[in-house]
Amino acid sequence: MEIMLKREFRTMALRTRDRHRLPQSGMADALCMSLNSYSEIEAGVSGVGLLTGILLLSEQEDPVACLRRIREELEAIYKDEMAETAR
């Protein structure tokens, strides 16, 4: 699950930075974080905290659709894990 969430928020960060045509430093400022921390999100090294996640979601064209997609993916992962546990 953690890997999927990292991937989703990384994609949101890249999409948002591209849409606003910001350098990494500008995106880091917009998210109230250090450049190093933001760079690690883009690189897929780090996940995001609650505040960063909320800020990134708020920048999406359809935040509700993003949340629905994440929920569907999490539910699928959960079902797969439960099926493996039942074996």
C-alpha cells in the first residue's frame, strides 16, 4: 500500500509542478517544505505527510476523483492481502 501511495502522490506532485511551470524549489515553497524533502517525493524515495497530501490533492483538477481512484486501489490491495491470508 505504501508503494502505491508514494507513486500516486509522486505523480500528483509532478503533474502539479508541470501545470504551474514551477522549478522544484518553487514547488517545495508552495508545499511549505524543504527542497530536499520535495526532491525525495519526486524521486519516489519518500512518501508525503498529511499536510503535503492535502495540499497536493487540493491542486488536482478533480480531487474527489483522485481520492476515489486511491480508495479503489487500496481496496483491491486489501482484498488481495486478505485472500492470501485466508490460504
